[in-house]
Amino acid sequence: MKKQRLGDVPSTGVPAPASGVRIRWLIDEKSGAPNFAMRHFEIAPGGHTPLHAHDWEHEVFILAGSGVVVGDDGESAFAPDDVMFMPGGEEHQFRNTGTDTVSMLCLVPLSSTQKK
């Protein structure tokens, strides 16, 4: 078992076309995980992830903050405790439309992280 605290994991900025986004890799192959990676994102007020698509799915849990997620069906507001599944191949983006930092967990297949 490996246990750590969120604040002890260093965060790095996500490059453009993202804006105001930081990422922490909480669990990945370096942790010994064979199948999934768990990432923690922080999106500053007014910030956003890039509008993009890829082959792998995402599972997302919103911890704090509010905003909109863009997907094939348009925009949908999100708030703490919302859970989202983003299938592979669907174009998507997360935008912080609130006044507080968005904090969210995002899980992806570990094989996708080799393409990061």
C-alpha cells in the first residue's frame, strides 16, 4: 500500500492551450499501479482545459468549485460532488466559471499516460 497527502504531491502547470490549470499525478506507474492513473486538477477562476479528444475514457469527480463541462451534447454546469464519465473519442473541455478554484479528480487508463 502507498499512502500520501494531496499537498505533498508536487503540481505542475498544464501548457497552452490550457489556461490556469495545474495537475498532480497522484497514482501512476511510478506508484506501482498497473491499470489506472489518478490525477488531481486545479483550475483557477476563468481558467480552462483545452478543448480536445483522445482514444481513452475519463472518470471525473468534482471536489470543489463550479464551472461547465463541454461535450458532444453541449455545455453542462458542474458543482462539488458531481461525477462525470467522458467516453473515448468525445471532444471535451472543463471551464471554471466560478470565483473559487475548481478541484477535481480525473482517472484514466494507465496506458494513456504513456502518450502524455
